[in-house]
Amino acid sequence: MDQVRKQETRFEDRALYEAMSDGFVIITTDTLEVEYSNKNFESFESEFEREKVISLLKDLVKGDISEDDLAQMAGYSKTSVKKVSLSDGTEAKLIVLVKNRKMPFRGHYQILNEAESKMAMGTWQYLLQEDKLSVSDGMMNLFGFSPEDVEHFPQDIQSYLSFVIEEDRKRVTDALAYVIETSSQVEDLEHRIIDRNGKMRLLSISTLKLLTANGKVYSAQGIIRDITNIRKNETEIADNIKKLNQSNEALSEFAYTASHDLQEPLRKIEAYGNRLKKSLGDLLSEKSEHYMDKMISATTRMSDLIDDILKLSRVSSTQIEPEKISLMTVLDGIVGDYEESIRDTRAVIEYDLPELMGSDTQFHQLFQNLISNSLKFRAEDRVPAIHISYSGLSAEKAKKQGLSTITPYYEIVYKDNGIGFEQQFASKIFTPFKRLFGRAEFPGTGIGLAIVKKVVENHNGIIDVISKEGEGTTFYIYLPKT
């Protein structure tokens, strides 16, 4: 065993040790006294930091932690330990602490402190056998302490619990017992404290690493976060969402009631207008008959508009009770409904669709509106052709669309060869009452695609569209498989 003089290190040896770029420490095996340390080891920002590292070195000498554990916890890239014998025969260990070449320990520690302060968090280590708690500056700050007040900060569990409000103390002690008995980690243990300034804080503790010996935990390390504002914001958001939902329900109910009540006088205007026109017959001048036709036509359009508002209101407010739906069956029904229009236009409709969970009624509205648009906005120089297909959505495509790569999705592609539109208007076609073409050219209220988009959103999906004027339109519908 190498001989090292106790307290009387030769000048040339001391000069060599002081010139080392790494930390150099000698600690006795029995008494755990620091017999010597060079200036690079002593270059700490605070006495607390120094004591924290020395405590870890003593744990290493005792065999409680490994060299790798020491390096990780103390912020060094490597440690080296060698047995030595002092000049009086006392056994000791010589420890070399190699700094991280990319970032010195001191700079690393400073940056960590700043990060902890900004993120309202801290780090800690608890040695169970010694009942000793070591914490970072960030954790002391959460309790209202400055780094210089480290001696007044809780050093053991009972002192720590004195800050925890009484109703939450058992939760903390039960969690500690759970860690000791099962060697298991604890995540997000929430408890309230009254800090040094009398302010209540909600904290969350998580263990990140447990050190064990002979199957028993002797050290736990982890983080602590101040989540007071997070929970406060969550509560405010939940309250706002509740109020917004109540407001939306009230508006939907109002829209439904108002629209429903408006239908009756409109029907009377239309009915009496037709009767008046018929009863007057030839007595009406050409100009008066034109005015009468305009009035009846406007009444009909208003009635159609109210019907569509009712449909959109129902789609927006109806709670979905998911059931297994065969979209092939849905399309079969729609094609049957449009049998005459399909025959008149000689349209060709091909479709292959999956089964999924959702609302049969809403999916019927979705595809009915798409097919209705394709038959309405058809090109005069070609037979209408509609092709609907599906496939599983790849993770790459899901990520590109901003969808979860964990939840499986279908990609449903709806393509027609109609008149299309300029791609710059793609973001507007799903807006209620937005029309790209005049009413004289194509009848309608401009609410069909708004219903389509709402149905897709109700089923936790998204819809996209690509179109080219004169060539046709393709809708891409992404829906969860389950």
C-alpha cells in the first residue's frame, strides 16, 4: 500500500497535487476525515456545495455508493479511488475527481441552479440510514430559504414534515414507507406546505433514482416542483371550459328553438303566396307575377336555410354515443336515396369503406353532403365519377397531419371529377354560408361542407381538401379506427 505522510505532504508532492486540473482528496477510512484536498477540489461556489460533495465522498469510502454513482451525483465525468496508508499507518483512500471536460462542475452547477429557479423546481437526496436530507438551491428557494441559510433548512424527515400541512403528512410518510419496503419509485406525490414566509405552496415530489445495498434502499434521489400555479391555471381553464360549454349549449338551444319557430310563418307566407298567385291567375300583370315569384322563391330559400341551420345545430350539440358502423351500409343507403339523380346524370360511384365507431346518423350526413356536392358541381363535358377508398394511416403521415402516432387512424380518400375550385379557397369552403359560386348557377345555402367538417371533428378526426379548377376535388378524411 502506498505511503502518504499525514499533514506533512512533501513540497514537491503538494506542488504536483495543486497543479492537477482535477480534484484530489484524501479521506481516512475509519474516521472519514479529509486529510488533504487540492485547490481544484476546493473551487466551490458555496460551502453548502462543498459539504454536499464531501458527504458523497464519505458515502463512497464507506461503500454506500459506487464510483459511478459519485460521479453522477457530484457532477464529475469520472472518479478514481486508490487505497493508501498515511505515514502513521492510518488507512485512507485517495480519490481523484475528473471534471467534465465540456463543462466544469462549477459552471454546470451554476446553470442548473438558474434552470431550477426559472422552472420552480429543485433536486434532493435522502440518505435513509442517516436520516439526512441534502437539497439544491432551487429546492431551498421553494421553501423560502436562501442558499446561505442551508443550516436552517430541514436536514431530516421530521423537520421536513413540519413544513407540510397536517392533512398531507401521512401521504408523505406513506410514500416514504412504500419506497423503503418495495424499492419502488414514486411519481408526482402532491402535498401542500407552508413555506418560511407563511405562503402555502402545492409541491410535487418524484424519485428518479434509488440506490440499494443487499436489497434495501439506502439512498433516494429525485426532483421537487412547485405546481401551485399549474393547478390554479388548470382549475381556471376547467371552469372556463364549463362556462363555454354551458354558453354553447344555450346558443344551440336558442338556434334550434328560433329556427324551428321561424319555419311556421315562412310556410304560411309560401303557402298563401302560392294560393294568391293561383287565385288571381290572369288578373296578375306580368310585373306583379314576377314580384310574386320572387317573394315565393325568397321564402323557399329562407326555409331551406333554416333547415340547414337546424341540421348544423343538431350536429354541433348532439352527444355521440359511439356504436360500430359499417360505412359501406351507410353509402348503400345514400346511393339508394340518390338513385334518380345518379340515373339522370349517369354518374359512376365506386366505394370501399371500413367499419368504425361513431354515429350512423352523422356519417350519413357527411357522405350525403359530399355526394350531393359532387352531383351538383359536375362538369358539363364529362360523366360524373366519384371514387371513395380507404387505407390505414402511416405514422409518418399521421405526424405530418399533426395526429397522434399512437392512435391508429384510417385515411378515407373521396375524389370526384367535378368543376373543382382554386386551391387558395380551400380554407373557406368549410365555413358556414360561404359560397364559391353564384346562387343562380348552383342552388344551395353553403352549409353542407360545414356540416361535413363538424361531423369529422365530432369523431376526433380532421379533414383536408385538394382541388384544381376544372379537374375535380379530393377530400382526405382522417378518422380513428376505434
